[in-house]
Amino acid sequence: MRIGFVTRYSPERAEFAGKAGFDGLEITMGGGLPSKPDLRQIKDTMAANGLATLTVFHGENYAAPDAAAARKARSNFGKVCDIARELGTNVVTLNASVPREVSLEDKFAHYKRTFGDLAKVARDKGCLIAIENYPAGFGNIAWSPANWERMFNDLPTETIGLEFDPSHLVWQGIDYIAALRRFGTRVYAFHAKDTEIMAETLGYAGIYGSGWWRFRIPGHGDINWKRVFTVLDDLGYKGDIIIEHEDPIFSGERRDEGLRKGLKFLRQFGG
């Protein structure tokens, strides 16, 4: 089991990751994609620090309100697949971007059109698509297991799977263990992020209030990680574990402290 974290690439982040004992990185990319010389520099620096590229995250919006931006994002997807393969991974992670202010049926229609095309590109280039289950204010259709089932039924291709993140399921009240068991064979990458529920605040403000939940580093929230890794073992999961660090306690000058704590916690489960 390789353990890494999500970051935009920089030599400094690669050096930190290597010294801290991480195995690799999920490298995020937007519209400014690296050139060939940039890729050589990334590969050399990653190798020098004993790191693998675990996944490449493509952060552009395939349903951007600006039609030109949406077209550019879809066009860049194929380039990101090529970059991922150059960096040594076949997994491209992303959000299943859909328009926010439309009906659920229209969201699924957009998903089927857009991701049907992207899946063909990925398959031709030897890549897998791993969709993170981040709701994005209903701008990512992969927010729930109910939606995953329809996504996979609408586009029955093994090219499309999940970057499973239990933290987003916790605050929605979704059974993350049951979801992992049901869809585990479609998990191509795994985001290790925890969620803490502040029960007293929730009981006072309700679900439409604020401040009743927050993201935490693994082991500092309410997720039962022993059960999570038991299920992953049962499923024979061979992918990577990637910390997505959004813990407000370990922010700023404490950010790297949080990453180290997350790595130490996860190592007890193997890898």
C-alpha cells in the first residue's frame, strides 16, 4: 500500500514528501499544463526523492458556464492522460462536472454526453478515470452511492470508477462502509480524509446551520479507519491511499505537521 498526499507539484513539496517518508503524490493540474521540459524535471525530482506519481488530478470544469472554458477543459483531458502516463500512472482523477442550476435528469444527460466522450479518450490512451465523490454544491454528480449506481449504469464501462473519499459521505449521513463494500471494485484511488461531527452544534443549529462538521486529517475525526481498511483488504484493493489535507486545525505553519501525523496514523494499517 503506497501512501501519498494531494498537492500541486513543486520541488519543495517533493523534497518534503520524500523526507517525511511518503511513497508518492497525487499531482493536481489545471489549465496550465506542464511542457515536455517541465515533465522531465518533475520526473527527475520525484525519482531523486524516492517518489511515485500515484495519480494526476485534472481540476478543470467540464461544465463551466463559459462554453469556451468547458471546451478547453474537455480538450485538455486527453493531454492530461498523456501526462499521467509520462509520469508513470494510468489513473486520472477528477470531478464529474455537471451544470449546477439544472434538474437531476439534465445533470445526468450532461454527464452521459461528456463522460461518454472522455471515457473513449481515456480508453484509447490506456487510462482510467477515477471520479472523486466531492459534491461541489451539486456541480459534481458523483455525490452519493445512489448517483454512482446510475452513473455506472448509464455508462457501463470499466474505464470510469471512483476516487473514494469517505469524508464527504460522513457529513451527508451516508453509510461509507456499506458504500465501500458495494462499489469497492470500482475504486481506482482512495482519498484518506476524515470528518469530525460536532454533535452539540448540530443538535442546536441543525443540518442547515454551520459549524457542525469539519474535515480532519485521518484519525482525528469520526471515521472508523480500522473498518475501512478491513473492507479494502477484503476487496483486495491494490490502489493507493492519498491524504487530502483540508484540516483547519493543521493549517498554515502546522500543515506539514498534519501531513506527518496523517502518514503515521495510516502506516499502522500497512504499507
